[in-house]
Amino acid sequence: MGRSVVGRILESHLLDGRLDRPGEIGVRIDQTLTQDATGTMAYLQFEAMGKAGIETDLSVSYIDHNTAQIGFENADDHRYLQSVAARYGVVLSRAGNGICHQVHLERFGKPGTTLLGSDSHTPTGGGLGQLAIGAGGLDVAVAMGGGAFYLPSPEIILVRLSGRLRGWAGAKDLALLMLSILGTKGNVGAILEYGGPGVATLSVPERATVANMGAEIGVSSSVFPSDEATRRFLRAQGREADWTALEAEPGAEYSRIIDVDLGAVEPMAACPHSPGNVRPLRELSGLRVDQVCIGSCTNSSLRDMRSVATILGGKTVSPGVSLGIAPGSRQVLRALAADGSLAAMVGSGARVLESACGFCIGSGFSPGSRAVSLRTSNRNFEGRSGTADAEVYLVGPEAAAVAALRGEVTDLGSIGPARPAIPEAGTYEVDDSMLVFAAPDPSAEVLRGPNIGEPPRNGPFPESLSGELAIKVGDKVTTDHIMPAGARLKYRSNVPAYAAFVFEGLDPLFATRCGALRDSGRHGVIVAGESYGQGSSREHAALCPMYLGVKAVLARSFERIHAANLVNFGIAPLVFSDPADYEAVARGDAVEAPGLKAAIAAGSPLRVTIGSRTIECALELSARQRAILLAGGLLNSANA
Ligand code: MIC
Ligand code: SF4
């Protein structure tokens, strides 16, 4: 039996476990990336591990998320990140250099290697044939120190592409089509491998767009082979030496095959409030639009931006629309300035934004009340834009640009046969002057501002659980719901301050209630529906509840990154054995589970009494994870 692309990478990096059976595997990590919103905690945790320097081939710290700098906090974080990078030999990508995933693709990603990033869209690197995975900051800190990264032994699904994209359809539409096929839940533990003759028709930036939105599907990663298109891209980046061919061996077996004819893909849109709520764009024709935002790590490549500039050139943005454009990197921005595209954008009335996450994370550019916002980003969770009642639609860059001019969603087929033909760049102008490369220097001073606090430590898991059901939430609750970003982002380095906003949008009194339970020596318990913890990798969605004394989350199902983060911070991710029990419990119910710790250690049945009902639950964890949980988290356990 031949090996798949994913199988080949995993086999050459396997440190622990078996690929041919279910369970956990541990893999060696070649590269790591962090960004500033998750990075400060990751480096504080790395410092706590007492290592002299990083033990990866390459670790890069990007400053791209919190660049609003309203108040001193963001700037202090940036200074901390720069000083800690110098101390441990981490490469620093300075603010202004671009969004981590776009820059990493341009300058560092390598086919056949592994990349672990403290950001859920790290799989963007799969566009280059890299096995790139998102995780919590603590897992990334462990990998920086040379430790294995653990993930479920994956089910590998082949997406077999044929034909080529036609008309107005682009890579974003393929990404949205995949979401319409697989949905946003129930895909935990799988990895998508793209293959088939259609792959050769897609450029690396297009592949990266598709791999990026695998995060919304909930798979651990999405990986393309490394072929001549990969070589062309790396050559154009002056990095041909980083290229290696990587394809599936004949007879490679997959757990499932999904056939997609690229020629049948049409422009799509994800409607409010889930990336999985996909419809053909033409069905939304005539929808009035108030705001258009083009950029983010999904669609901010030079190709996408040139296409947008071609559509906008010589025209004016509709009077009812505010158009923001954030080119993905400084490299992209400079190329747009050099070829006149930037002038075309500015000339149309577009508001050119920093090469950063910005609008995508609700940091600026929030839409007006009940406004319709068309965005090329990857998430349209309710409230993520910073406006609770905004209606956010996710579309490709051409659909966004056309809507900005017309003031309404337009069936693209009605205005011409095809999107602008943008040739792939033969050379990208390389300028690494905003990257700071430093050898580890133990004498380098680490600079901390007043908002930067030590990550709080947890005690061991309690012998018995005794407390209260502090909140009951529904299906598909995202880590944005648990820990809001946007205006609250500046508290990422200050857990006690940030913890005041846990579940802010769903239940503003949660933090006070849960903190009071903790102070009276009782435990908070969260009850959730399906697919709890979708979206962002932010470990604060576990760390801040931990700070408030939460010891267990009882859900119908969990997403991978969040479940791992809960364990890393000593919170038990319990799954209802009978999903119907979810209906029977309510906020305020007393929760008692005598001897829970011993039961977890022994692997015996777990019973929790909530109100008057005793509920059976399961803990789908490996022996390694149980040990971490019982120790009260990864920093306490011998594994750190
Ligand atoms: C996101 O897109 O939600 C973020 C902001 O990039 C997060 C990371 C974070 O919360 O800092 C992610 O995707 O992991
Ligand atoms: Fe940044 Fe948005 Fe990409 Fe997250 S999804 S890394 S916030 S651009």
C-alpha cells in the first residue's frame, strides 16, 4: 500500500504512537509560529519552562493582530515579544510586515516539514505542502522547547480535484464549497489531502486560501502536494532551494474520497452567522451592502489584490458603502504600490488599511448597527466584527469588489463572462528588513510592561467536583463567544483583567458569578451543546475560565484545539454519554461528583449529579492527557 502525502510527512516526524490505529500520536515539530494575541502567553509559558533557547529549526513571532494600540498595552506587548525573541533566538516579524500566515507562506514555509502555530489558521501552510497545524500557545511553547506535539492519529480524506476553475469562481469559492460539503462540525481528527489532476491548475496562494479555511471545517490540517507550481512559487520568492517534490505514492489509501470538479464551482457566499452557512452568491443578488472589507489571511495575496484593483480601477465606490482593503503583507503592499494597483484602489475611494488582521478580528472597522458587511475573511461568527447585530457575509475578492462599486450583491455572471485574468507573479520583490533574526542571547533583558502578568498556575484537579452549573450554552459556541477579541484584545497578557469578560456577549454576569463560586471554594461547571470551542485557538478560552475556578465543561461534543487547551489548563472536557441529558439540566443546578479524580485516574465510569439527575459522561482522553488533567494542567505536569 502506498503512502499519502500526509502519511509521508507524519511517518518522517513520528515520535510516539501508531499511524495505523486510532489514538494519539506525537510528532516532531520543525517550525513554529506565534502571533502577538496568543504569543505573549506562549512566551511567558516558554520562559516558565526554563529552556535556554528554542529547539526547533525555526520559530517566528509575528506582530499582526493587536496593532490598534489604543492605550499602552499593545505597544508594551510588542516590546516584550521583541525582547523575548532576542533572548531565545526566535525570529521577530515586526508590526507592519504583514499577517502571520501570509508572511510565513512567502518567506518560511517548506514542503514536507511540520509547522505548529498558536493560531487556528496555521494550516494555510498546507498550500505549500507543509503539514501545518493550529494549537494553543502552551502546546506551541512545548514544541519550541523540542517537545512532541500530540494530535489524534488522523483519518485522511482525499479531496480529488479535476478540471479547472472557470468564469468568476476562485479559490475562496472552492473553500466555501468544501464547507458546504463537510460543514463546520463533526470533522474533528481528520486531515484533508488535496490531490487529483485539478491540483496542478491552482497556484500556491490559491491553495493556501483553500487550506486556510479547513480551520472552519474543523479538520486538523489541509495539505496539498508539492509540485511544479510549488517550485515556481518558491522560485519567485527566491527560495527554490526550499523546494522538494512531495506527492502521494501509487495506491495510497484514504478513509474517504471526495470528488470535486473545479469546472463546476461557482461563486459562493457564507451567510450570517456561520462559515458553514453557504449559498450560491447569485441567490443573494440585490442584497444591499453597507460595508466591504477585503483582506485577512484568507484572501490578501498579490493575485487577489491585483484582481480587486483591476475591478475598482477608474470607478468610485458606491456612496452607501465603506470599503476597507488590507493587503496581507508588506511584500504585497509594496508590489501594489509599484504596479499602480494601490493608486487604483485609493482612486476608487477605498480606505487602505494596515497589513494586519484588523477588521477580521473586530479590531477597528466595525460595521454600523444592523449593517450588512461583505468580507473576504474566514469567520462571520455573530458579534466578531465588533457589532453585535451586524450581518456578515463571506465572499471572494471579486464579489466583494463588485459589491463595493454597486452597493449591492451582484450575480457576477450578469456583468461579464469571467473574473480578471491575473497572471501568477514570476518574481516577488523580497525585502526581509522587517524581520529581526537573532542568535539566542541569555543576557538579553526581557522587557515587561505593567499589563503583562505571569500566567496563573492551577492547583491539582480536585478529588471531588462540588459546585454549580454556571452557564448553559447551545451548539457551535465559538472561542470568540467564550473570550471576545476586538476591543478586549488588549487584555490578552493580563489574565485577571481578561477573565472579567468570559462569555461577555452571552451572559455578562457570568464572570462575577463564577468568580464568587470560586471564592466560596466551589467549582463552576459549563454545559454546552455540540462542537463546543469552534474557531480561534485562543487558549484564553480555557485559561480565563480556569482562573474563575471552572473545573469541568460538559458538552455534547468538542472541537480539537479547544479540548486540548482545556486539558492543558486542568479543566475536564466531559462528553454526555446520553446527549438527551443536555436538555434536562439548567443554569444554577447544583453539581456534585464525589471521587471524580479517582474515577478519571482509574478510567472507571464517570457520574456527575446535576440537580436531581445523575448523568453518565465520558472523557475521551489518552493516558498522557489524563495525567496532565489530574496534575492541574500541562505546566504542572512532568510533560512540560
Ligand atoms: C482568529 O482568527 O480568531 C484569531 C484571532 O486569529 C485566533 C487567534 C487569537 O484568538 O488570537 C485564531 O484563529 O486562532
Ligand atoms: Fe488574523 Fe483574521 Fe487570519 Fe485570524 S483569521 S489570523 S484574525 S486575518
